[in-house]
Amino acid sequence: MFRNWILPLASPLVLAACTDRVDEARGVDHGETLLSVSAGGQAESRPDRAQFQAGIETWSRSAKTASEENKEKIAEIVTALREIGVEEKDIQTRAVHVRRIDWGDRKGQFQASNVVEVTMRDPDRAGDAVAAVTEAGANIVSGPNLSMTDPEATANLAYADAYKAARKRAEAYAEAAGMEVSRVLYIRDAGGTQGQTWLRGAEAMNEAVVQRTAPAPPPPISMAPRPESGDGMMVGMTHSNVYIQVDFALREK
């Protein structure tokens, strides 16, 4: 399911007669008029993948003991995941830490932590997986992140929708001006969003330097009592919203 719309305020519609200089710069022939349109498109898809992080924190008077106890606990968590059908390739270590605590009630002790990222190929079962790791002793849980294994397919539907919207508006302006659309001169991908993910546009992709910031480790989250089932996981739909700019050449009928 998808729908379209035009963004009249994001980029003003430009309808200009061509000079020789414009002809050379934009590829418009003599007798043609340049029409620049900005448009947006949308598509939606049900996520088919859920990812969450689960782990364990342990404390002891020695770093070795804290690490050994942590290793045993994380093994129990992994076993619980395997027992409900999660494959080994879908369990990946994300963070391992051992540190001395120099404040609070545990001052002088050592804290060990181990966090794994779990990928559920069936997002409807993510709730069951969270319940399983909690029952196995996990005291760190964050997520889920719902996504599609092929996000480009949905994004392409949205871009096709955006182009159809741009073309329809161009034809409307051409008809009002007693002209017709001759050809497409230029299409610019202006990017957009897919759920919580930013889709890069053409300008962003061409930047010489892109600042990248690593995400911070997930904070511990207090867990509620074990749920009876995974029915509380609401997968919903992920929306893709994209924007384009299209230059058309118009000519007299």
C-alpha cells in the first residue's frame, strides 16, 4: 500500500523561459521551457526482522571470579535462545567489560558484563525470546529494533510513487500553460526516512567526509516479571517517506 503527495513549500515550483545560457547549463533546447518540481512519495511494509540486546552483569571481589560467573550466566542465556530456535549465527557478542568499582555500596568489587545482540527472523517471536533470556537470568535487555531484511525494496516503491506524483503535477502545469511535457532532464534523490532510519540523498552520498559516531552501549533496563507469551510485541508497519526533485522540459503543443 502506498500513497503520494506534493510538497509545495519545500521547494518552490520554477517555471522559467530558457535563455541560451540556461539551454547550455540545463540541457533545455530552444523552444522548450524548464519546469522544476519537488515531490514526495510513501510506501509501507511490515518488518520481518527484530533485533534486541540481552546480557548479564555480575559482581565479585576478584576480577577473575566476576568474569567466570559472567561467562556461566551468558552461556545459560545463549542456551535459552538456542532452545527456542534461535540459530547461532543470529547471536552476536556486542560488548564485554570488566571493571573495578570505586564508589557506592559495591566499592572495591569488580563488575563483569557481557551483552549479545539477538536477531529474530520472525519478529512475532521476539517477545518469547525476551521472556526466555529474562528467565535465564539476563539483567540487561534493550530493544527491539524492527526492520526489513530488504529495506531497499520498500524504499524503491516510495521513490517510484514520488516520481509519479512529480510527473502528474508537471502534466497539470503543462496543460494549464497550453504546453506538454517533452522529456525529463534531471532527477535528484533528496533522501528521506524509513522508520527511524535516515535514507541518504544524492548530496549526502557525495560528501567527501561523513562524520560517523558509534552508538553508545545500551543502558541497563529493569525487567518486569516474565510475560505469559510474546503477544505483547506489536510489529506494526514501517513507513518509508522519500523526496525527489525532477526537472522537465515543456514544449508547445
